[in-house]
Amino acid sequence: MKSRKMVFLTFTLIMVLILAACSGGNAPANNGGNTTPNNSGSTNTPSNTANNAEEEEEYLPEEGASLIVWDNKDAEGEWTRFVAEEFTKQYGVPVKVEDVGHTDAPGKLKTDGPAGLAADVFAAPHDHAGSMAAQGLILENFYADEYLGNFMDAAITGTTYEGKLYGYPTNIETYALFYNKDLVTEVPTTFEEVIAQSKEYTDKAQNKFGFMMEVANFYFVYSIIGGHGGYVFGNSNTDANDIGLNNEGAVAAGEFMLRLKKEILPLNNEDITYDIKQSLFNEGTLMYNVDGPWAVKGHRDAGLNFGVIPMPKLENGNVPTSFSGIKGLYVNAYTKYPEAASLYARFATSEEMLLKRFEMTGELPPHNALLENEAIKQDEIASAFLTQAQSAVPMPNIPEMPAVWGPAGAALAAIWNEQTPPKEALDSAVQQIKEAIEIQNSGQ
């Protein structure tokens, strides 16, 4: 009897400990299938700690689950439908795909999410992740530890907010240096070489130019700023109280831009639009053009003999830190089926499915294992963009970022067109950014 009693007490103690652990809040709530944000704006999802490594394998679709997925049309939509079919085959969960653009989805989620009308899983750009997370509209990534080890740092950083991973990255894009193979005899590795070659080729009277980039577009010029040591926000772009766009490095970048205008690009900002650059490049009168993968098809259609290389090193030996954009899948915090939805997002961003995405769309997968995939390595253009992506900085995704674009662009235009001293122009921009953030945070 005593032995049986001891066994019973031991069993009871174990059950108490198990029940206590299960109530700790580290698993998704499933109250009748509903998972909603708590008052702090966070959700009942696994915390991003190594202790969840074993738990990450335990999620299975809820009984009777069915999913709706939002994604873009065309090639991306075809890929999404392929993934949906494969997921249904493997897990028996019906998936309906609806055409909602990735840039439209975050806005639609704000109204449709709480109303129970939104997709369970949707594609969105990473720079919306912060605001969606802050509003409690998306769930954390249930498999965070797995992703931390398998995906590029930029992809993880871009889809993380306040230390928690929310996104399931599908592709990464950044810009690099396009060059005309009929005009360039020696591919440069430094900006000094680009400048030297451009000096020999540029002839403004004949509309021939060695190098062009959108000189007042902060998205592109950030590569020069970051490469010189400037930054947008401190603490890996998470601290809006620390703005680094007028520090010593940013000012040096402004001086470098003035040098480019003086030595190889004697045009005003208004004469270096995206369309003008594209036309000159396609006509064969522009040697080098800073652009992104979205431009590849147009140049191919024009029959241009061109190549792409990573951004050349600056005079300080640093690689320009281009901005990167990360598209990812996110799980609606109001989904009735959080486990099925999270499992779908994980399935869609598996190595196999992301390789299929590259084959179907040409978009670059941020999965580390695929960086060594032969099909990608042998693609000269894809390989160049992926190499640049490893030096890229994800556009900040915190809610204060929209306040940056206007003042930064105006400062760059003033430096380029009016020869405004970089320190003066950038100080003014930072002051405007701070004022805009203060107004935004005060709710006015």
C-alpha cells in the first residue's frame, strides 16, 4: 500500500507540473479555434527562445481547418496556388487563394482582420511588419528558432519587431550595378574604377554617360550613406530616438555625391529620373546603372547585352549597404486556425518550396541553404543580387520610418542641385524627421 501510495503521489505531482507548464502562455491559444491579441498587443505564440525547439515540431492543423491565403497575381499567384495544392495533399487542409496584392494586404487587414473577413495567411512587405505587430494584427512565427538558423540575417531582421520574429520570409530584393557588356571591357570592383571609366566615356553633348543612379532617391542613395557609416535609426534600426543621417559618415557620403556630380554626372536631379536612366541604358548610351531585379525583364526585352554585379567598393574599402526589401508571409492574429495557418506559412517557406518559387518567379530566396544551390549560383544575375543582399540593410520596419523619406530626399536634392553643404542639408533633414516623429507619437 505504501508503495502504491508513493507511486500515486509521484504521478499526481508530475501531472500538476505538466498542467502548470501548459498554462504558461508559450503555446498558441485555441479557445474554440480563436486566437486574438491580448491587451498588450502581443499574441499567445511561442517566445523566440531555444527552449521552444522541441515544441516547434508539435503543431498540427486543427480539426476541420480550412485556410484562405492572399497573394499577388501572375507568377507569384501561380506559385501560391502550387503551394496550396501541395499543402492540401500533405495535410488534408483545403486552401483557397485570393488575389490581394502584398502592398494592399496590410491595409485590408486592419478592417477585415477584426471583422473575421481577412485571409488566414497573407503576403506583405517587411516594412509593414512593425506597424502590424504593434497593432496586434499578426501572430509571431511559431517556428522562430528554426528560422533564425536557416534564413539570411537581413530576412530575419526585416521581419522581426521588438525582438520577436513575425514573418516567414519568401524572397529578398535589393539593387546592384547593371552594366552594358558592349561598353565595359573591364568589370569594376571599386567605385574608383567606375569613376575612371565614366570620365573617359561621358559626353553630355552626345547624351552619353558612364554612371547613373537616382541621386535624390533616399532608397538608392542609402547605399552610399550606409557604406560611409551613416544610418537611419540606432540599435539596428529599432531606436527612433537615435537618428544617424547627419553623423560624420553621412556627411562624408554627401561629399562623395558632390564628387560624382562634379566628375561624371553633370546633370540636375530632375534630369536623372528612373525612366530617363532606363531609356539611356536600353539605347546603349549608359555604361553603369544602379537598379533592382525588377528591371531585368525590360532590358532583356530590349535585347540589351548586359550584366549585373554587386555594388563596387567605396573609397574607404566598404561595400555600399543597399537597402533590401523582404517579402514574407504573415499569419492573421484573428485566424480561427492558428496552427494550420502557421504550418502553411512554414511549408510555403521550406527549402523545396522556395526553390520552386525561384524557378517560377525568378525571385531570390533568402534561405541560407539555397545560396549554394547550383541553379541559382549559375544564374549570373541572380547570383549578383544575392551577393549584394548579404551586404544589404533591411529598410527599417518601425512605425517611425515613414517620417524619414520626405526630408531625406529633399536634403539629397539640395546637396545635388544647389550644392548645399552636406552637413547643413542633413542637419535640417534630421530636425524635420524628429519633429514629424514627435507629432506622430503625440497622436496629432
